[in-house]
Amino acid sequence: MIVVLTAVVGILNKHAVAIAADSAVTIGRGNDQKIFNKANKLFTLSKVHPVGIMIYNSAFFMSTPWEIIIKVYRKELGDNSFPTLNDYQQNFIRFLREKEFYTDDDTKLLFVESFIVEIVNSVIDDVVNQHPQLIRNPTDGNKLQFLVELEQEIDQLITDWNANTETCTEFIDYTIDMFETYSEKLFDRIKQQRFDSNGMKISTSLFSKIKQFTYLVLKAKEEYTNYTGLIFTGFGEDEIYPQLIPVNISFVLDDRLRFFVQSDKAASISNTMDGAVRPFAQTDVINTILTGIDPSLDNQYSNNFYALFEKYNQAILNSIGNSNPILSQQIKNLDKKAILEDFNASNLKIKQDKYISPLMSAVSSLSKEDLSEMAESLIYLTYLKRRITFTEESVGGPVDVAIISKGDGFVWIKRKQYFKPELNQHFFDNYFKR
């Protein structure tokens, strides 16, 4: 079963950080899925200190709901505090790593196997899409050719992923021999299911390369495989301005927690950076507002420019014909990639000057009330676009909103409850006792 959470945002300035999230959760089993609008994605990380946490993408850490983990951590934290938000984040990761009761060894192996299957299947699917005739007509010759194409694809992927020097924190010293020893039985089972049972006898060399590629993906900081986004935000004891730290967490392998901090999406308010907007999960609508153009449309413009440039070059070459071979060769040797990069850089500068910078300037001066209204509106607009277009309504339900400030702490602006508050006064009386 897959449970996916979507659409959260954090808006920061020197006064506070506003956080907001929709309530939609997509639950899928096989090809069937259903959307519910009751999910909680915002939580206090401490009951007494100005720190909170948002979650998106997967609602579970392996087999345990994140809501349970967060509330158990909050109880254990008690009145304790830390000098910086980064200390809270590191303490939470330490807690997560040390608590073995969240899952047993069999469940850990199940999730590792699921990860390996996802990687292997993605490569196989790519080759199938490129050479469908080899699968539609599964002769012995076609099966052999499919394995040749698969090995070429994996060779290229290994080259590409070897260039990725960004490694998950706990896998920096994790060797491929350690990985192969831990996952040997898992790979043997996958080999039997995906290859042997289909009459494909893969070579020792290809099997080793499949393991190597999976190992490279395992170590890398990547956002393609299933994960949960945890967004820590608020203030440490020694911080007067709010911070935001997003962390990508997936599973435990060989007693190592696979996680990394998404530094490029972090935000640290200071005297030189006095406003920030950080959307996560379904970000298209919010980024449209921030940059003045829908990201998919922006990408299409870039592709169209490249295609038009290619067409223009070809028209010039056709006009020259054989009259000037030297000039024709110079035109063919033009660095089209560099020209496209210049085009995108020029567009980015326009977006920065005309849209992003003015909006960030406005954000830096917003009051706490305005921050919360802006955060709620950005989530609502994402929902509205899904609602009025022919797309799946994967964002929806009540919008939860909170403000975290240095002086007032974590304050709910809007919050749904699964119970009637007037019938459960004991819940509020006991809140700080738990």
C-alpha cells in the first residue's frame, strides 16, 4: 500500500515562519487508488519551544506512520531544547536511528527489496520502451539482443551516476562488497523473478553491473525513489530568525539510515536574507506565482527555442549548399547547448528581476497575519487549479495553517480536528502532561 501526501509550504521572514498544508492523501494499492481529505501534515516538534515539522510524499517511515513517530519523539523530548534548529533535526535523526521498535529485520529487508526492484524495473522498462519489438516477439535471438541492450543501458547509467559525488550521510564509507553481502539473497530472488523465469540467462558480468548501478543509486542523494520529506522549521534557543531544513528519508539498510539534507531547498533568515518561500511536493502553482510563468510552459518554451534554432541552422545550411564547405562546417560546430544555456539564463534574470525579487521584498515586510494568509492562499490556489482542470484532485480538503515566532512559539491559525473540541476538554487539559 502506498500513501502519498502533497502540497506544503513554508514562508519565512524576520518576524516568523508561516507553514500550511492541504489535507489530501492518496492511498494506492496496485492500480487502484483513492483520495481522502483528512491527513495531518503539520506538527509541533516540541510542546513548549518554537519548532515545528511538516511532512510530504510518503506518510510512513517504512511500516510506521510518521505521526506516531513524531509524537513519540515529542514526548521523549519533553522540555529539552537545542541552540539551533539544525540541532533539533540531528537529534530527531539520532532518535529515529536508535529506535529499533519501529520495524523488524524482515520488514527492513522487504523495503530494501522493494527499492532494488524499483531500480531494476525502471531500467528494464526504459529498454522495453526503446525496443518494444524485442519483447513483443520473444524469440531466443530477441531475448539475447534485449540483454545486450540492457547491458549497454546500464553501462551508460553507471557512467552517469559515477559522476554524482553527492552521497547520503551514512553511506559515505559503505562499500559495494558490504552491499552485495547484505543483499545477495534479494538479488538472487529478483534475478529468478525478472530474468530466469522469462527464459533470459543473464551473464555474471551483467548481473554484477546491475548490483553496481543499484549501489550507486542507493548511496546517492536522489529524489526519484520512494521517500518522505521532513521539513524542520522554527527557532533554536540561540537563533533570533527562523530557519527551515528539509530532509529526505527513505529506509534503513544494513543498520544505516538512508537520508540527506536538501541543502538547496533550505532557508535561513538573516540580515542578508530577509524573506523566503519554500514550496514542496506539488509546487507548480506556487512556482508560477513566484516566477511569473508555469514551470512546464517555461520548459516548453526552452524546448521550442532549441528546436527553432536547429531548424534555423538547417535552413542556413540548405541555403549555403556546397558553395562554402568551411562555413557550413562552422555552423554545424556551433555550441547549441551553450546558446540554450544563455537563453535560459536571460529568462531567469528577467524572472528574478521582474517577479521573484519584488515578491521576496514584499514577503520580508509581511506581518505574522499576512504570512499566514499568504501560506493558506498558496495552498488553496494549488487546490483550485486541480479542482477546475481535468486533473486528479490530489490537493484538497481543509488547509491547516500555523505561525511559529520567537516570542509566541507555535500558534495554530487553522487546524482541523477529528473530534469535537467541546466534547473533549480532557484532551486539552492533558496536552502538556503527555
